[in-house]
Amino acid sequence: MKFSTIALASLSTFASVNAFTAQPRATFAAPRSFSTTAIKASVDRLSDPNSELLDRTDVFIFDCDGVIWRGDSVIDGIPETLDKLRAAGKKMFFVTNNSTKSRAGYKKKFDSLGLDVPAEEIFSSSFAAAAYFEQTKFKESGKKVYIIGEVGICEELDMIDVPWIGGPNDNGKVPDMGPGGKLDHDEDVGAVVVGFDRNVNYWKIQTAQLCINENPGCQFIATNLDAVTHLTDAQEWAGNGSMVVAIKGCTGQEPIVVGKPGPLMIDYIVDKYSIERSRICMVGDRLDTDVLFGQNNGLQSVLVLSGVTSEEKLLSDENTINPDFYCDSIVDFFAKVPV
């Protein structure tokens, strides 16, 4: 795979945890309505999908969590909507910041949910991390990667033959913190990747900080900075941003972010498929990753209320990130008058 050098250079724009303001998340629930007297109408609700969206768009890029599914449940009407988009000749890609699965792992999830999505349409931040290492020729350094994260990153690095340690292998480990206790770290680690890890522990945090602080030139890579995530359809759960900030706090270093809203994945899609950016629409449920991803990369954007962002938050005076349109879910793309 080949990525534009511009894409990698511009990753520095997103290297800071403070590159965008993390948005407070609303309680995870069905879309709600609010009085227009209590909110500021700074962005239009999708009202004429054909003229406002479908006629102007050749390619849709969908986030997954909160757009296609919630936890392990498909959102109502999604399979039929995807079928209609394909029938209308629209190209689709599914881009997720969740690094717990590889592309092959996400293909299995789509299949298990009854969604017929080709593997080449799926892009995850675990794939983006591997792509970053491949583009920067990390393997030639002879170094290895320490992973805070799950099998998705491990599988993607295996596919490009980049050696790694940590990840699930360090689950449940406890360092010796008695008198004179220490944790020995591998001096051959040249990069630490932090992805979402449901088994993050003090061993992993300490290993990461030792590698970054004591190994000369060791890189700090984050798959994403999402504040919360959808592990289940019952509530929000702390996201990878909380884990990245833990490593940032003990190293004083800013990570290179390879997932949304960084440009790496969209540059790959545009370059590989020769797509005009103005004819691409990013559809997501987050302002600070999905909508910002669209804005920063010259795409149209639609926010759906089927995930973490409420209408109240979107239309509040405090919000400064506005999509072109918003709607309850992508089912509204084919509604004459979206409900």
C-alpha cells in the first residue's frame, strides 16, 4: 500500500491530544427532540435527502459504532439503507477508530450481523497504525513495537512482518513494587502504540513509559483519541483517549494519531480509488472525530444522532464543530421527510 507523503507529514497536525477539544458525551440513548427556544439552530437538519445529499455524493464513508451498530446490535433499518445506497450506485467505505479488531476481524463482525460488506471497504485504526509503520519503513530499523491494545493491532502488524511485544500477552501482569522492585523493559522497542485495551493495567503503562522515556527515539503512536466508546448498547464506556492521556501524562510526550480525524486513511482511499474529495460524504456520530475528519479533509459531513452526540449538544452555543447536515440515522437518507 502507498500513502502520500503529505498525508504522513500532516499527521503532525493531529499529534497533540489538544489538537481538538474533547467533547463531553451525552447519555447513550435514542435520539431526542428539544425545544428550538432552548437550542441554537446553527446547522440544518436533513430535509431533502436527494438534493441536499444523494445528488451531490458519489462516496459515503461511514463510521461504524453509533452509525451502523451499537455494541453488538445493528441499528434499525441499516441493512435496507445500505442496500438502497448500493442500488443507487454509491460507493461505500466503513472507517472505524476502534482498534480492537483487524480488518479481517471487522469483516467477521459485519458478517455476523448479516451485513454484506466486502473486506476492501473496511478500514480500522489498527490498519492505519500498520500502514503508518509500513510507510515510514519502521521494519528496516530493526526495532520492535510495544502494544497497549488488543488483537487487532497485533494481527495487522503480523501482516506486514513488524515484530511486536505486549498487547494481550501482558494481560494480568503485575510488576514487583516492593522494596527494590523494578520492571525491566526491552531496549529494542522503537515505538509504543496505544489502542483501546479492555485489559489495560499498570504493567502496560509502566512498560510504555519506560520505552518512551528511556529508549532513544522511541515513537508514541495513538490509534485514536475517542473519549468514549460503544462496548454495549446500554451505556457509554471510557474510550482510548483515557488510555492515551495516561501515557501522555507519564511521558510528557504528544502522540502521533493515525486514526480519525487525521488524514492517513482518507488519503489512502482518495489515492487508491481516484475519488474527488468534494463528492465524498463522511457520516458519523461524533463531532470531534467524524465531523472534524470531514472538515479537515475537504469532505461533506453528516452527523447522525444514533450514537454519542445529542441534538442538544450539536446545536448548543458551546459547539464549534458543525456538519453540513444532521439527521436521526442514515435511514433518513431515503425518507421523504425525515422524522
